[in-house]
Amino acid sequence: MPYTVPKLTDFSTGALDSAARELLSALEQESAAVSSENDWKVYRDRWMARKNGILTQLNDLWLKAAPGPNKRDVGQRVNELRETVTTKVEQRRTMAEAFDLARKMNVVTGLDAGSTATPRGTLRSPGESKFGPKAWVGDVRKLLLESEGLDITLPGIRRPIGAEHPVIKTMNEIVGVFRNLGYSVEEGPEIETDYYNFEALNFPPDHPARDTQDTLFIAGQESKPLRDRLLLRTHTSPVQIRTMQKMRPPVRIVIPGRVHRNDPPDASHSPMFHQVEGLAVDTNITFGDLKGTLDHAMKALFGASVKTHFRPSFFPFTEPSAEMFVSCFICGGEGRLRDGQGCRTCKLTGWIEILGCGMVDPNVYGFVDYDPSKVSGFAFGMGADRIALLKYGVDDIQLFFNGDVRFLEQFI
Ligand code: PHE
């Protein structure tokens, strides 16, 4: 039999006590039966509807009916009950919502109140929850959030601010030194034609100098004339040609860029690496200008105390050509460290090879319509990755390119 509010005739404290007990036990029982939001609405209306809800009936059947001397007591009692009922009904709402969520997620079975539920998912029914119904509600909420891929209790996702890659940073530094000397920056395509990469740089077809730069050709181009065939540029020197084609002397440029060679990767080789090229063409440029410019640049990059040193070399597009060395900035050019151990950085020689350079070969001017009897110039090209390795004391070039954040983070 559902609870009905009794008409009171006895208004003594004892009678009020027992009537209140009866009401509260009905409140408790009915509350336990609420297992959905719909149930809860029915429950709320039954107890709290203005018109004929149980609380309203208490007013009519208990308070209004009470004789004068009992009014105070009864009024107090009714107020207490109103508070308890209101709180209980409100609390049960959370529970009802949790039931609906749990049902939606299909994590618990036997959600009908009173039934001894068999847990099917991760959750037990509220009655079986180890930490009581309140904890159960929390668990249902958490599961729901997780199932929707959102857990607002997790710490936020930190989005670290990126930083310049050590190789790019090094390239920018090198470029910066030459910018300060009035050089401007030029760039060119990484996929280049044989003409720009080799022919116009005075590497004739079949010349053995081509073998020094083992090239990655793009496949399936046999039908094209050699000069038009595409390859991955092996150096940044083709941009010398491209620039001189579009610019009349005086030219002062630096060319940072990525280059490719068919070199198997090891600690000091990578099939992809970076160069910074330089070119200065004007009237009366001499080898002395080349030496002075590069000596200054090395001091700016490695410190004022480094010395430079040139040895004869060969490149088809410069004549004469040289390799430039800087005195080892690890052992101070001694070849030995303070403790007498041999210096590994310079392989005990006291010198580190940094770049190739030379005076622009007059044949090259023929390809760009400059008059070799009027202008002269120098060019140089350096490996930025190698310089970055030296600057940062890194012993394996692969570390720069395999994308391990733990390595890269050290340079932030
Ligand atoms: N391009 C040459 C290389 O990659 C370097 C170089 C550049 C040499 C300019 C002389 C002048 O090895």
C-alpha cells in the first residue's frame, strides 16, 4: 500500500513522532525505487507538488488541523519534515541521472531499484558499490566521461613551444654573419636539372668530377637530353648560376639549403644534409678578398682566436680552388687536450676542415653571360650540419634527423 498522509487527531509529541517516522520511512522507500529521471519526476511531484503533494497535505491535514496550543509544535515539526523531504528529493535527482547515464553506457545491468543487480561492466549497481551510492554516482560520471574521450579531471595538455632545429639555427647564424657584410640571401630548387647542378658549373658530361658527388637521379628520364634530366641537387652551387642569370654584377649572396647525395648514412654522413654557399662577383675581386672575408666569418662564428688555413684543392667551377681549415677550437690548435690526450675533434691535427672555396672559374661566366675579362669573384660552400656537430659537440649526424624529441629538446 502506498503511503498516505494520515489525518491527525492526537497532536502529542509521541503521536507526532510516530507519524513523522512513518512518513520518513515512506520517503526513504520511495526514494530507493527511483532509478531514472522519469521516476524521479513522479517522485518529486508526489512529495513536493504544490497542489496535493505530500508536503502540501501536511500543511492541510496536520498544521491547519492542529488546535491552537499545538500549532507551534506541529508547525516546527512540519518545517523540519519539509526540509528533510526537499533535501532528499534533490539528492535523489543526481542518483536518477546517474542511473540514466549508466543505462546509456550499458555498464550496469539490473538497474531497477530493489533488484540485486548483476554487474556486467566495470560498475556494480549502486547498492553493491563498495563505497556507497554517492561514490557510485561519481564512478558512473567518470566512466561516461571516459567513454566520451573526455576526462575533465586529467591535467591539461601542454603544447610545448617549438624551437629552432640546431642545424637551422647554425645556418641562420652563418647567414647572419654574411648579411652583416652586406650579402643578400638567395634560394633555389632542391630538385634540379643536370644543367644547373653540373653542366653550367663546368662539369662536362662524363667528366670524372661528377663521381665526387654521387647523385640521386629521378627515374624514367632516359628519353630526355642529359641537361634536362632531374636530380636531387648535390650542392647549393646551382643557385650561383641561377642568381647570375637573373642579376648583373656586383653580386654578393649567401645560399642556405638542403642537398642530397647517394651516401649511406653513418655517424658523419647523411643522404640529406645542408649547405651554406656564398658568391661574390664584382670588378677586381681577388683571392685576398676571399681569404679576408672567410677569415672574418670564421672568427665571427667560432670566436676571435681561431685561425684559418687554406690548402689547394679542386672544384670544376673554381680556379684556383682551396679547402679552408680553422684551427681546432676544442684543443686550441694543439692537437692535444690539456690532459695530454689526443683531440678527437681535429683528429690530432689541430685543424678542422670547414669548407670548399675558390675563385669563380672563367668558364662559368660563359654560361651566365658575364664578361670574364671585366669581372672576377669568389665562391665558397660549407656543410652546415658538420658545423652544427662541431659547435654543439654532437658525435652523430643521424641524431639531427631521426626526430627524437629528447635529443632536440636539449637545444631549446
Ligand atoms: N659545391 C661544393 C661542394 O659541395 C663546395 C664549393 C662551393 C666549392 C663553392 C667551391 C665553391 O662540395
